[in-house]
Amino acid sequence: MLLVIDIGNTNIKFGLFEGEKLTMLARVSTDKRKTADEFAGEFYSVLGVYGFDKSSIDGCIISSVVPGVLRTVRQAIVTTLGLEPLVVGPGIKTGLNIKIDNPSSTGADLVTGCVAALNLYGAPSIVISMGTATTIIVIDEAGAMIGGAISPGVAISMSALSEKTALLPSVAMEAPKKVIGKNTDECIRSGVVIGNACMIDGMIDRINAEMGTECKVVATGGLAQDIVPNCRHKIEVRDDLMLQGLRIIYNKNK
């Protein structure tokens, strides 16, 4: 079985593939203070909860946007499984043509998401990741990653709103029944949830106009399920998009 690990700023998502079938998907928090032994213990625990034995794992690949945690998790895998993980980065085969100013600076998460979208949905396409930051990446008709946009994540925006204002509270990440709020809670939820949905719709419109064609759109990330249902465009939500991308990249390199 193949263990795939996606290290984000907030969570570490990992899963097990048996062939092309995802048999397990789990999350642990991204904590820079944790040691390799602590991460190893968490992996052991999660595998046990889902009824898997470490002896069934014969391969591992990692994507990370947190360098310090990457080193710790990599060591945890070496200690736990006796495997040297493949790490997404410069020199690895992805099959993705990257046409931006400095291809080597492209985040591993962006590359992995685009590889998954290209292989699962084709091109041209737009890949939206909604986590600590909201990234919108474009793949052209030839299957090349050509750039995109980055904005503060939904949770960061909401947190800043409550922390930097004296009278505005923190509210649930739920869309109000109407855009025009009648109280503070509804107004904030309208601005944050509906506002971000409008931003995504507007960016899709502008990207399609710039590309001169309608792009397929796929979204992933912890907040996609809260925001995307309020968008007017057809957007496929794939919680496992990054894990699928890691599986595809591993198979190109094994």
C-alpha cells in the first residue's frame, strides 16, 4: 500500500492507497513543536484506529509547505516504517509543464493539486485550494500550469475581523439565509461566506474571459465545503484532490 502525506499550514492530511483506491483518509494538526517521535506515535495510533498494519505499507510520498515539519515527519516515517519517503520538489517527475516566471519556486501543494486536476479532469481547468490561504491556479488547454492568484484564507479573514475590531464577534462559518443581514451575526456571515463565494465566481469569470474558453473548476481544502455551495459556477469539490495528486506523482517516479 502507498502512504501519501500532505503537510499544510493548519493540518497534515494523510491517506492510504491500495492501487487507485483510497482506503483511508485522516488528519492531524500541523504543530511545529512536535518531535519525530510524537508524529510517529500519531501515525501508529491512526493506522490502528482504521485497522491497518504498518507492514502493509511499501511506499510513501510527501508534499509540504512547512519545511520544518517536513523534516520531522520525514524522520518519523523513516523511524516508523523503515521507508525513505519521496518528497515533491525540484527534480521530481510530475508530468506537469510549469510556465511561470520561476518554476522552481512553485509550491509543492500547487504542483500536486494541478497534477491531480489535469489527470482527473483534463484541461483547461482551474484549481482552487481553500485553506490557510485561498489559491486559484490555472491550467491551459495544453495542460500547462500558467499562473493564478493568491488571497488570504477565509478563516484568516474572519479571525482578523474579530481580533482587530472591538465590537465585532467571531461567528460560525455558515451562510445566512439572505445576503442582506439584519443583525451583526448575519452581516458578518454574509460578508465572509457569500463574499468569498462571490470572489471565487468573479475570478472564474475573469479567468474564463482571459483564457477565451470555459474552464473546468475543481476545489479542495478544509473550507471549500463551506464556501463552494454558495457559488453560482459549477465547481467540483474533491477533499482527496491533493492525495490523488501524490498518488499520481509517486507512480511516475517509483
